[in-house]
Amino acid sequence: MPQENSKPLDLGKFKDLVRQESVKLNLRSFSAEGESAFTLALALSAAVKKVFYEKSGTTFSSEPKLEKKVITQFVHRMRVDAMEKFNAPTVFSVLEFAADEQGVEKKVYMVTLVVYLERKFLPEFLRLLQYPYIDSDDDTEVKDGCGTLVNIIAGQYKKEMANLGYKDLMMSPFESGINTAADGVGIPYGATEKFELSFEVEGAKSLVVEMMTLAVLPKGGPKERTAAKKILIIDDDPTSIVTIAPFLKSHGFEAIVAHDGKEGIARLKEKPDLIVLDLRMPNMDGYEFILAMKEIQGIRQIPIIILTAKAGLSDIVKVEGVREYMIKPFQPDALLKSIQRHI
């Protein structure tokens, strides 16, 4: 809840602020390797601005303030006191990039991102990104909501890095906290400095994003890039759609949406690699969709993950093509891991 005497965020005015100022840099000198890190910091700035502009037409009231700072270390991890950013209850989320899935599992990170914002403003920022309402008094919803924000930013950041010719890196699941991280945050081994970007709304710092990176990241090339895997989401629940689709896009998938089984049948022509399927829907439910899909000539067997609010459906995995089922509500990271197992 907003604190007494605090100034609420005026979203209408926020969306109308288009004034552009020069980038405020508090940077001194860079080595040849440091220039690479600086370029990645500017790419991160572009990613954050693009996320808000493309989702809601929103621009910040000025270019972000970019500072280079020394990392406060804690046994090869970074200490986090989020209230230093805003001097108020603050939520933060961490996401790392590794060279591959094995790197994620072994926590061998190449880039770390940390997103911070005042807890009371998180619901309003998420609404700008077309995310469902969250209860700012519920710790779990707040942590998951901030995790969604860092996922969206990291997904766009991957695209910006690809545009610069860097190899496509693997994103870790997010971790979120409120005010402090008891045992610190994972960072690239040997990193001693970080870039901090501060974004202003109506002249006040409202969002902070930190980046730690190795001095040199692997370069990629056109031959290393593959087409995004297509995930067909069939669900009549708008909350599920606006949650799942952006989340999957942020992890490099192409999300195709259908609001019932009939529409899902029509979208099969787009040749999805996996289907996320709700069971209870109007017009054609999930069971009917599976039967109808089996009757279509030339359709290959596509892995299916069932989403449902109804428990006790272990028999559904016996249906041809169904690999797993998940009970709503579910954690997006759990769905991501399920998809990665079957695609």
C-alpha cells in the first residue's frame, strides 16, 4: 500500500512524457574490453525502453542515468540491499545468462541482471506491460510479478545482444526477494564492477536495472541462430494468455494464441512444436480438441501439456500426445521447464 505522504504514480502523465534528454554518464575511462561491457550496458538501456514503449507506448521522462560501480562482494556473490536504491520497501528480481543449459545448472554465469523497484509501484508498472492485477500486500504475488518484469526485460535484452552479434545465451529461472538477499546474488566469476541504470518517471527515480558481465562474451553468427520454437497456447482464460505468452516470448519462443479448441485447430496450420492446452473451454474443450486433431490427415504427433484447474487428472497423460499436466495456478518457471523437457 502507498505510504503516507507519498506521491502516487500518475500513469496517464507517465505515458505522455516524451521529453528526451542527453544520456547522463558517470563513467571515466574504459579499456578495450571495458568498451564491450559499456556497449552491453547501452543495449540493456535500449531493451528496457523498448519493452515499455512497445507494450504501452510509454517513454521515460529522460534518458536513464548510467553509472559504473564497484561490486560489493560476498564469497564470489554480490551483496544486495535493495532499500539502498529507493529508501523504501523494495522488490528485486535476479536473472542470469549462461553459455548453455549446463552452464545454468552449474551456475557458471556470463551476465547477471538485477531489476529493482519500489514495492508499492510494482502493480502499476505491470499494468503498463498488460500483466494482470497483483496484490501489493501479497509477498508471493509481488515476487512473481517482479520476476515477470525481469523475464520480459531479459528477453528483449537477448534480442539486443543478438543484434550486436553476440551468441544466443541461455536464461536462468528468475529469483526474487524483498529488500535483501540473505546470501547474495550470483555473478560472473571474477566480475568486480557493475553498470547501474536508473530510469526516471516525472523526474523521480522509479526503476533500477543492474548488469554484471564478463569482459568478453562469445560472438555468434547467422549459422548459429535457429528459428524460434513455436508454442500454441489454447486457453479461454485471458489471465493465462497475458501471463504465459509474454513469458514464453521472453525465453525465445514464438507464442501462438487460440481462445478455444476450434481456433486451436485452425492455428495448427502454423505448425507448432508443442501445445499448451486448457481442458475446460467453450465451443470445443481440450478433450474434443485432442480427438479432432487426431482426425486431421498429415498432422504429426505434437507434444501436449495440459493446464487445468481440475485436480486428479492423472489419466489424461494416457491420452496420445499428452506428456504432462499442470494444475492452475502454476509457476511460469515450472511450465518453462516442462516445455524444455518435451521440445
